[in-house]
Amino acid sequence: MQNTFGTALRQWRGQRRMSQLDLGLTANVSARHISFLETGRARPSQSMAMQLCETLEVPHSARNAFLGAAGFAPAYRRRELSDDDMAHVRAAVDWTLERHDPFPAFALDKHWRVVKANASATFLLGGIGLAEGDSLLDAMMDMDLMSSALENWREVLQHMAVRLRTESAHLGGDAVLDTAVSQLTRVLGPGSHGVNGTLPAVIPARYRAGTATLSFFSTLAQFGTPEDIAVAELKIEMMFPADDATRDALLAIMQPG
């Protein structure tokens, strides 16, 4: 019989670039036992399979398949944010978004679909024809939209391609993210990696807003101890003004009077 668990374990170990010894030391298991698991000479207990999931940082979306390969039932669910037992999660997302106003903040799923947005983000996204439920990946693929919305669109998209590639690697490869990276790379070309002087602390995204420019950098927040698949994939992106003019403009727009 095919050793599907051993194959899955070997693939994830390779994805994380860990030797059998590295994995054994990190998971507090002998390298010999790791070898036996990969060759099918030993079968994991459920607790061992879960422990290896944690050690290898297998994303929650792939853990049920990992457990299934070991012969165990799925342990993880994908709930909707509107579900009753997600009330506290939903409240935390709402609280974070609302408290960040008058600056933009929005919650994204793993494929960059806008799950929720605060008032300022709704205003900013609306300026480029986007709203809750829309995909920022689709917007990124529209070069006419990007070049009209962002003064430094090429610089921003080069950074986004790196971020997408990193997120896909964490997931063990993701077809949607990989396709987006390929399309961005094809459009942007190799780019320039030369440095003229000292680099800034962050690269802001400069949005065109009529005759004005709104300049932002962003931070990302995620739940620290997720066990639900959707919660593990949820990211909250909070945008901060990169200059006083942007801050003053948003205060005037979002908090008039």
C-alpha cells in the first residue's frame, strides 16, 4: 500500500528545507523515527501527526489532508465570519478596523479578497472602483488601474510580488498566488535592484486623489492562536499616513468639522 503520510511528511520537510535530523531535533523526535515514518516502517499517532504539523508550520488549510494521510479524521473547520461561534473573532476584527479610522484598514483572506473594511478604507478603495468582496489580486493585475491609481505603481507591485511569493511558500504553494506572481513578474520584468544612497525605512504607496497625493505604509496583523482555517488565513492590513499632508487630508475628509 502506498505510504501517503510518508510522502506528505517528506514533501513538507523539503518545503521547509529541514533535514530529518533538523526536524527530529525541533520536534523532539529521533531522526531514525522520522526516517521510519517517511518510509512507512512506522505509523504516527494522531498526537505525533499534529506535533509534526506544528513543527513544519503546515498551514491549517493543509492539515486535514496531512492528518488524513495518516489515517485520522479531519480536525479543522473553515467557518464563516458571520457564524455564531465566530462572534468574538468578528468583534475583534470590527474593533480593530473601527479604532483605526480615520486611517484605512481592511481584513483580507488568503487570496486577498476584502472581507471587511473600515470607513476610510471603503473611501480609498471606492476611489479605484473596489469594495468589500472584491479581490485586490484582480486589481493588481489591471495595469491601467494600477498606473492611474498609484504614482509609484511599479515599485509597489514589485514589493507585492515578493510578498505574494512568500505567502505562497508558507502555504506550500498556492495556484492563485503563484499565478499572480507570474503575471506580475511578466509585466514588471526583472526590475532594478540598484541602490542610490541609503534606503528609506519603508516604501510608501502613493495614491492619486484628484490633484492631491495620499501616501501610506502598512502593517499586518493576524490572530496569534488560530485553530479555524479561515481565522488562520485572515489578515488585517492597517495603513498609516507616511506624511503630514496625508494625515491632515484624511482627518479633513473622514472627520470634517
